[in-house]
Amino acid sequence: MGKTNSETRGPIALYLSLPILSWAFYDFANTIFSSNINTVFFPFYMDEVLGTDEVRQQVASSFISYANAVASFFLVLFSPLFGVWIDNTGFKKRFIVWFASISILFTFMMGVFSSIDFNVYYSGVPLSLFLVVVSFVIAKFFFNSSLVFYDSMMGDFGTKEEMPLISGFGVAVGYLGTICGLLVYLLVSDGDFHRAFIPTAILYLIFSLPLFFFIKDKPIPADKRKKIKFLEGYREIIQTFKEMKKYKSIFTFMIAYFFLNDAIATTIAMMAVYATAIVGFTSGQFIILYLVSTVATIIGSLVFGYIAKAIGARRSITIVAIIMILALFVAVFATTQGMFWIAGSMFGVSLGSMWVTSRTFIIELSPEEKRGQFFGLFAFSGKVSSIIGPAIYGTVTLVMRDYGTLASRLALGSLIILTIIGLIIHLQVKPEKNR
């Protein structure tokens, strides 16, 4: 699996090794999907079709929130099984190829359906929009599913001491993908945001190819595998819960991450609509804001790779959570675009850094033979929260839609509370007990 301590490499040798570079390029590829579809153009498309006034803007926010929640719900159902597949077969790349390909296909179909006028409406909503939303849910589900295997693959490339640098490098390269992906905006004219879907699918495919071709699986020999039953992953999670005392630290962190990721997932999904509805950003201004936030994310990812190596992932996560609380606070009370620039940059730093430090922390806490299972549980925790966060946000904006922009401020304000809860729980983690 990983390298021995005697083989520890310098940063340049580490980053330029073909397996790590190919692995990082998949982060580049899937971040193009995450930023273009999840954060920017799908929300803009929904707002374009539905958000014709302040009340309907809140309805559009609810629609986006619930679509994200449904995609996360399906991942919650299947992620325990994914962990079992990893630990029992050793296949990671094989599943990434299949899942990424399906995600790419349905991203492409979002562009196809959004371009067709079926002239059919349900409750005033066009059929094409329903088909785009269904395609989005499928594309996001398989995108997220591939990440379970992608994250667990990281442990194959180096020592535990190298993990913070590898994780930081992957996230930083990934967010360079955001900058590349946003070039698609040049193809969007007169608010036709659906034109971004097909080019995004093409870029997603192109930059996935290095992982598809240059990384090899390390399968477990067939005679050492056991037959996998569909419910096996759930049985293992139940068994792991029974061993909670043995893995107390990792379970405590999973609970903390549940609340922290709740805020992250919801902010990512709602950032574009919030910025345009609350502070009056145009789509072009938001693209620039998002680019600046992305640069902050890249810097934060690289810097926190070194910080995590120096002071440990646990302390690093504490710092990141505090930055995130401050960013959300500024965003909730933002009255000018300048305040939102500050919030966006701070959230950018916390976003990339949280993924760098949390992935590293999971590797620190989990025994190697159970790493796939714990990454499956990690995804399980994260995606349960990814249901609840958007669902809360969507419900607040739907129930309080008649109050206009106040509904969105209150919805975002609820994320501050969740982040504080996550930080308090995280501070209870005692990793030395598992070492």
C-alpha cells in the first residue's frame, strides 16, 4: 500500500510522481463539475427559469436545496457498501471510471434537456427543467460516489507523514480546475446559463483521463475475497458502531464533521443564488468573486497542508472551523458587495483547508485494514449532513419566502450555529487513544 518511511520524498518529487499527478488531475476534473454545475451554472439556470421576483427567488433556492438533498440521500444509502467494496476487492480506479463516466453522461444530458422546449408544463414549471433537475441529481450522486474511492486511494501514494502534502496538493490542483472550468462562462451569452452544461461535461471527461489511464488498481487476490452482499456494508457499519469504544476518536470526529460539512455543502450549493439575491451581484460579478475565492482556496489548501504537517490535522481543523464561522457571520450580515468579497475569500480558505485536513485526519485515525470502511463512513457522515443542511436551508427559504431576502439571511445564519456545534464536538477528539 503506502511507502515506507525510508522512501519519504521531497515535495517536488512527491508532486511530480506520475501516480500522484494523475490522481490530482481527477480532483482538477471533478472540481470543474463541482464548481460549474453545483455552485455556479445550475443555480443560475434555476434562478433564470424560476426566479423572476424576490418570492420566486426563494422558491428557486428551495428547489436547488432539495435537489442537492436528494442526491446526498442516495449517497447515504450506498456509501456503506462502497467502503466494503474497497476493503474486500482493492478496486478503486475501476469504480471511479464507471461512476465518473455516468456523472459525465448526465452532465451532458443536462445540456441536452435544457436546450429542448417540450412545451409541457407542470404547475407552471417546464418539463425540461424537471429533466435537468433529475439529470443533476444523478450526475451529482455518481460524482460524489466516485469521491469515496478517490479519497481512499490517497493512502496508496505515500507515508502518513506525506499525507498532508499529498492531500493539500490534490485540493490545490483541484481548485485550479475551478479556474479552468469557469472559462466556460465565455460561452454563455444573454443569461443562457444552460450553455455551460455540455462544455463542462467535456472538460470533466478530458481531465479524468490521466487517472483512467495512468493509475493501476491493486486488487486483493480473488481467493482472499468474500462474496459481497448488498447489506454487508450496513452490517459492517453496525459492527463498527458496536466497537465504538475502540474507535472513539474517529466516531467523535465523524459527528463533528457531520456539522462542519453541513455548513460547507449548503454554502457551496447556495452561494451563487445568495450573492445575487442578497448583495445584488450580477452573474459576471459573481464569476469574478468565485475566481478570487478559488485562488484563496488554492492558497489555503497548500498552506494548510504544511500547517497540518507542522501542528497536526486536529489543531488545523480547529483553526479552519473558526475561519469558517467568521466567514459565514460576515456573509449573513453583509450589506455591501465589499463585505461579501471578504466573506467569499475567507470561506474559500476554509473550504479547501477543511478537505485537506479532514482527509488527513481520517488517515491518521484509522487503521490501514479498515481505511476503506472508515472513508465509507466518512462519506456517510458527510452526506447525511449534506441532506440535512440543504433541506433546512430550503425549508427556511420556502416557509419565509414572503419575507424576501430576510429568508436567505436566516437560512445562512443557521449554518453558523451548526459550525459552532461541530467545532465544540471536534475539540473533544483525542486521537492519541487510537495510536
